[in-house]
Amino acid sequence: MEETNTWDEPRVGYVILGLGSNEGDRVRYLERGLEGLRREIRLDRISSIYETQPVGVKDQPWFLNLVCAGATRLKPGALLEFIHEVEDECDRVRSEQRFGPRTLDIDILTYDDRVIERDDLVIPHPRMHERRFVLEPLAEIVPEWRHPIEGKTAKELLEGLDGDAVRPFADPPPASGPAPIL
């Protein structure tokens, strides 16, 4: 029996996700997150890894962040549930502290050019255009992506932003195959 490539079928959506980690082996948690995401998302772009200053609660370790993009058949609500599963597999402990430390945090930054406002999900991410730790890696992989509400490209949003320290940390992990240990 001939195996078919199911990714040739029509996709549901194109997503851009942000990943961050500041507890434990930060690089390995990012790698494990990407490995988990590949079960339902055909990743085709992954940014370099950046080390970033924490937002909100400053008295905690710096984060490692990256942005990735790819196609998925999951609809937005199912994608959110799947992301929570991947975070849980990476030892994520959910607490009341909104900006506290975590092994892995995955945010849905965009889903096609949709604007969604639900109690549990807002797309595009409501603060992404204000955060250098999102815009640096986003502008690296899709500089001409245009914010569906702000109307500016990732590059334009980044150019108009001051603030948080963001510094290069490591080259991008591969877009396909198992993530290597950096």
C-alpha cells in the first residue's frame, strides 16, 4: 500500500507561535516544545533563539525565546488545547502568578489574518506588538508579516519599539526533523 503525504491536503490555517522558557534546561525545553508542536503543525520557519529580560516580574531568570511558523489543520480552539498539552508534557506548572517563571510557555501570536476575541483566546496576541522579545524573532523570519489590527509589518512594529533587552543566544533549530540538543 502506498503511503500518502497528508500534508498535501488543504490546510486549515497558518500559525505563528512564540515559545519561551526560563526554568530548568531552557534550550532543551524549547527543543521539546518544537518536537511536540511538530505532531500537529508543519513548521517551516523557526527563528534564532534570543535571551530576553523578563516582563512583569523582574526578579526571575531571563527567558530564552523564539518564534516559529507553520501550517496546521487544527482550528484555533483545538490548537490552544494542543498547545496546553505540549506545555504540560514539558513540565509546565500553571500558577496564579501571570508573569512568573515557567519551563515552557507557548503563545498563539497569529492564525492566518484572523481576529478572534474569546474569554480564553485572543488572536492576534493582544500584546505582541509591544514586546521586543516577540518582534525581534518575528521580524527575523517574516519581516513583511502585517498585523491585522495595527496594520504595520513586523519590521515596522519593531522599529518603533523601545524597551526590553533582547540579545541573540543561538542559531535557529532546524525547521524539520528532530530538534538537536544545542
